[in-house]
Amino acid sequence: MFNYYRASALTVILLVSLVIPSGAAFLSQTQAENQVRVFLQQLDQGQQDKAWQTMSAFFQSINDRRGWKTRHQFIRSSYGSLIARELKNISYRRTFNQAPDGEYVIVQFRSAFLNKAESRETVVLDCSEGAECSVREYVIQ
């Protein structure tokens, strides 16, 4: 009898976990791309303070706001104005480098700037807290 109740409880937990999607699952590829494009547009327009507000609490806790802003202003000024940005790939992961396990969406673009003809921009969204995702990482190479 006890095993029957334990098995029933486990079945219910499994079904609920399959029916209720995680944060990243709520975010379609179009939604992920749109959210990331807003963030990148803020950087393109030199609005690092607005971009900082979209960064995850985890990112903000391990980075200095002033230092992050200075680095991005320097990189962006050396690359020059954006010429083109094309979506390359969107992937969903449960793990990400140097971050706790969670729900991540990695969005990559092939970009061209005035002084940097070929580059790759990667934005990682952290969707671990539910449907609202925040920017966990931004890398331009």
C-alpha cells in the first residue's frame, strides 16, 4: 500500500514537471531574439546604463557597473558603428560556463562594424527565475 502511494506521488510530480514548462521554455525563439535585439540596440546607442538594468542579479553581483560600462564603451568605440547584424543561432541549455545550473538561452549574431568587418556577438539570457529573462552575459569577438 505504501509503495502504491509513493508511486502515485512520484507520477504526479513527474506529470506536473512535464506540463509546467521552465522559464526558457516559455521564451520562443522570436521572443528571445527580440529581447536580445533590444539589449544590443541599447549598447549600439551608447545606453550602457539601460543595458546594465537588464543584466541578471548574478551578473551584477560579480561585476562592477562602472568597470563594465567603461569596457563596453571602449570596445564599441574601437569597433565603430554597427553596419549589419544577422541572427546566427539560438540554443537552449540547462548549464552555462561559470554559472549555476538553470535555464539559459544563448543567442548568437554575425555582426559587422565600421572598424571590425566580421565579429560574433553572443548574448546569454538567464531564464531561471521564470518567464522573465535577464541578460546573463554579453561577449563580442
